[in-house]
Amino acid sequence: MRATAPATRFGIGALSERTGVNVETVRYYERIGMLPKPPRTEGGHRVYDDRHVKRLAFIRRCRELGFSLDDIRLLLKLVDGGDYTCAEVKAMTLDHAKTIRRKIADLRRMERVLKEMAAQCDGGDVPECPIVDALSS
């Protein structure tokens, strides 16, 4: 019979380094229940393991892809419950892709408006600036 290796245990600084997530953000995710509270040493220091790394990396990647905290909570609930289907995850992902497409369209419209405002400016030294006037109205 093969013995299982003991879990690697480390502090919050090492967790932050391994995942690229700021220490304060780690604490925040714990406070809001997205990251399980780790056990503590007798001295009160948090002790994390590879499960925390995996979960935090999942949360971080979801945030990078623009998922809201509520969306991530739902994804985690599906995963934690173990009764999720790939179809459910796919549906959430496709809904998120639609949201991103809408945001891209909005950003393109904003870019066009900003370029139009900039085109009205000759870049001179006069105190009136059509860009400032447009932003002020």
C-alpha cells in the first residue's frame, strides 16, 4: 500500500506568492466565504494547503476573465456540491461571453465618441477646449 504524502502547509504570504493574489484579497475572500477559513496554529497564524492554492487560483482566473463574485460563488457551489453538470457551467460561460460582447460594443462606442471629441480640438493654447466643454455639458 502506498502512503499518501503529507499535505504541504504554509502561511498566507506563501499562499499569496503561489497564487499571485494579494494577502488582503485572500483575507477578503475568506471573510465573504469564497475561500474556506484555514486552520490556525497555536499562535493564531493561518495555515494553508494545496487545496487553498487550487481554489484561490480558480477564483483569481475567474476574476481575470471578468466573472462577478456572484458568478464565481455559483460556480464554486456547483463544484463544491459535486452535482454540477458541464452543461450548467457551459451555460454560465456563454452568458458571460454575451455580457463581454455587450461591454466590447459599449467600449467601441465610447472610443468613437472620444475620437470625435478629440477631432474638434486643434490642440492650441486657447483657454477654451472643446473636449473639456463636451465633458462638462
